[in-house]
Amino acid sequence: MWKGDYFFLLRSLILKDFRTRYRNMSLGILWSLVNPLVMMGVMTFVFTKIYPLSASQNYPVFVLCGLVPFNFFSLAWANGTTSIIDNAQLIKRLPVPRETLPISSVLGNAVHLAIQVALLLVAALVLGAGINRYWLWLPLLWACELIFVLGCALLCSALDVYVRDMRYVVESACLVLFWLVPIFYDISRVRPQFADIYQFNPIAALVLALRNIILEGKAPRAILLSKLFFVSFFMLGLGWVVFRRLNRRFYDYL
Amino acid sequence: MDAIAFASVSKTFPMNAQRLLARGYLSRFLKRGEKQRFVALRNITFQIPPGQTVGVVGSNGAGKSTLLSLVAGLCPPDEGTVTVHGRVAPLLQLGAGFHPDLTGAENLQLNAALLGFSATKTAESYERIVEFAGIGPFIDQPLRTYSSGMSMRLAFSIAIHVEPDILIIDEVLAVGDQAFQAKCMDKILEFKEQGKTLLFVSHSTGAVQKLCERALWLDHGALLMDGEAAEVAAAYEGGARVKCMP
């Protein structure tokens, strides 16, 4: 139906998100640095001075390894989920490929991810975690997270059209996941039988792999990586199939 | 080959939007009720050859907008087939896809992308689009500072410059001032000469007669009349008057 320039469309949609979000703010995109820095400071204070939780020598980097992937996941998932409803006007009036909306929403958030990843790496260097050859794994890990979140956003944005409670489900799920992803605590505190289940959560798997690489300077275990790959691509496939299927009736329900 | 062809097309919408909520499922299960659906279009058949300008008239809720949505490919029909050949530029609403906080130029780029233009094409046509819209220095101002006539002019200007084969216009022309309407008319006539197709919805039978050679009259989802614009317009006005009488 729609024959056009797919990438120009995605780029324009991402630009629109950025321009509308930051036009009237003095700090603009720097905000995406403020949040993780503040959280890092607060959590480091609480969990080293009040409740000493972790054996890690480098708690700020330790907690940042959890916060950065989690922040991206929760924000991109939540924004992606509402992207179809938020653009209902557009969908009802123009025959654009609808999957571009959740996709551009997630990619727009990925720019923040890139900034926060830079922050994480700089923090690791400054706080003495040091660079090592396993850093080569990092792009692959972030790509996995991106794929996983794209799948989640496609799936939930389509469902959100039919079941408008979806956004609250996502919000609550993010709150729960904050505790169930080892962000501020060590996976070694989790009993082994639970720890295996943890690894099926790609965000948890990502956090663990990041700590392996950045803090411990060793390669993540193959089983952990394969779970991460498998679940991420499965999610993308599922999201795509469901989105394609529900897409046909969007007009009727918006 | 027809530009637009409808073959026994029907389109219904779910009546009860809540039927997908848990509550809706429960009550449907308990009542074993059938799904209630609103019939927006009923068994519509017509063909439009390329280069024809066709008006669509009908009272509120007759199914005009649904018909345009089907042509624009925004939703699939429930029954029958809709065939459309060529690139469609739908102007279904004043500035659909425009964002009030973006400037005219930024909205132009976004809208062109939404309509399927490439980056290079947009850059090439930029001057012409701005020129035709005639909004001058306002192009760098946020859209919320525009009058409704100005944003309409920008929207129309983008839509005709993306070189569509089929242009769909739903009422929006009514907003522009006289001078711009005349400009639009010229452009639409030029369009016609290039063998392009126009589908035009209006409550004003005058505009339909002026622009279109053919008209469709929709009433409660059925195609009541399909013929020469003047004839249909006269019949429609007559019919409307009859309905108003006690």
C-alpha cells in the first residue's frame, strides 16, 4: 500500500520525538545523564553506608551496570507501548506503515541509551574498573537488549489498542522488575535454583553479563549469552507476528 | 485499469467498544449474545477510471469518511474488494500528522515522510511547497502560531507536491480564503489534465458541481445514486429538502 522511504520516515519520526520533547527545556538531552547519576549517588549511599549489600568493591559502577539497561528497558517499553494510541490521529488519517511508530519510539529512546552507556563506560574507567578485551562483547549485548525491547514494544503497543489497561500493566511490570532484576544487589545472594530462572529475563541476563565484563574482566558464560539471544529474538518474532495480526483492526478500535 | 474499484464492499464497526474488556467478555459469555456491529457501508460497487474527479455527497454518518478511509488503505473492508492503483495522498483532516510545537519546515519534512516522500525529494521540493503554501517567514515559526487557514495551506501544498496519482480531499478546502481556494482549484484542474484522479467529499453541492464531473450519493451506508455531478447534486438537494418537510 504505502510505497515510500522507510528510513526517512523513521528518521523523521525520531526527530519529531526529540524536538517536541526537548524544545522547551534548558538542559535538553543532558537530562538523560542526570537521572542515572543521581540514582547512582543515592543508591551508593544507601547500600554502602546504611545497608551494606554488595561484596563489590566498586559499588557505583556495579549499580550503574544495573541502572543503565533497566532505565532504557522501562522507558522504551512504556513509551513504545503507548506509541500507537498516542498517534491515533495519524493512524486514522494517513496510510503509514504502523510498525514505524513503536519502532521509532524505541529507537528514539536508544539515543538516551547510547548516552548512558557512554556514562557507564566513562564511570568504569574513572573509578578504576579498567578496559579489557571482553569489552568487544558490549555492542552485541546492547543490540540484544534493543531487539528484546523492540519485540516488547511491538507486542504491547498492538495490545494496547484493544486493551487500554496495557500501559498500567507495563508500568506495574517495570516496578516489579526493578526488584527482580539484580540492579542494586548481587546475584550471588539469590539461591541457585532461582538464579537460573533469573537468566531467562534478558534484562537480568544483560546486567549479569555487563558485570562479568566490566567489573570482573571475564567473558560472560555461554549459557547466559545463549539465553539472552534466544529470548530476545523470540520476543522480536512474537511481537512482529502479533503486531501484524492485530494491525488490520487498529482503525476500528482507535 | 481503474484507479479505484469497489466490488460489493461492506464495512462494519464494532458497536460496543467495551466488548474486549474483561467485563465485556463476561457479559457476552453469560448472554451468549451475538456481536453487535454498526454497518458503515453496505454492498458498494463502483469504478473510477484514472483522471476522473468524483465528488461524494451525503448527510452526516452516511459513510463518506469510511469510504475515503477504505480508498486510502487505512482499514480493510469486511466484505468485497477494494482495488486502488497508484500513490494516494489523503487529506482527510486538517494537518493530520502535524505537531503544534514543530515549525512549519519541520512539519513539512515529517509530513512528506509520512506521505512516502524520500529525503532527497523532500529537499528538492521544499522551495516549491513553501512557495505554493504562501506562508512566507512563518515557515520557521511553530505551527501553533498558524491560523487554521495557514496550516491547511501548508498541508494541501505538501499533499499535492508529493506527486500523488490519487488525491483524496475531505472537506478541508473549506478553510482557505478565496485567493487560496482559487489557487487550489487551478492546481486541481492541472491535476486533472495530467490524468490524475480526485476524490472529493463536501457538504457543499456547489463545490462538488464546480470541481467534479461525477458524483456519488451515499445514504446510511448505501450507494443511492451514481451519476453526473449536476444530476446527483440536484437529486441530493431535492432529497434533503423532502426529508426536512413535516
